[in-house]
Amino acid sequence: MAVRVILNRSGVREMLRSEGVQDELMRRARRVASAAEAIGVPPHEGDVDYYAEASMGRSRARALVIADHPGALGQEEKYRTLGTAIDAAGG
């Protein structure tokens, strides 16, 4: 038997912009940043610092994990640090 669902668009938008969703995204982003720091391969000089940041967009909450080092892009290309950290952090 098929079930038809009609979404309440304003309710969904309100949920996606809620503080609870933003808090959950931040919690997950911190786990990814922590995993990235743990598995990171040092670049030529210094350590790559990873940090999480959450913000509210026009239509929904969002979170970012930022690698703060000039060599982070090369490290990601070669070792896939953030991609691996997402997998390691789980759901």
C-alpha cells in the first residue's frame, strides 16, 4: 500500500533553522574535526589545526570543518584527511 506524504514547507524550514538542528550539526562537525586532528599527517612545517564552525543560512543551519594551514589542501589531496575523518566520526 502506498502512502502519500505532504510536507508542511514552513514547518520543515522552521525545523531546519532550529537551534536543535544547529547544535546537532555542530556536535557532528566537532567530531569530524577531532578525528581529522587524530589521523592527520603533518605537512612540511607545523600542525594543521581543524576547527568546527556553525552558522544559520537563509533556509537552514549549516556546519563547516575548516583546516587552518596553507598545506591543508595538498594534505587533503594526498591523504584524504577530512574525507577519512567524516567516515571515522560516524553518524
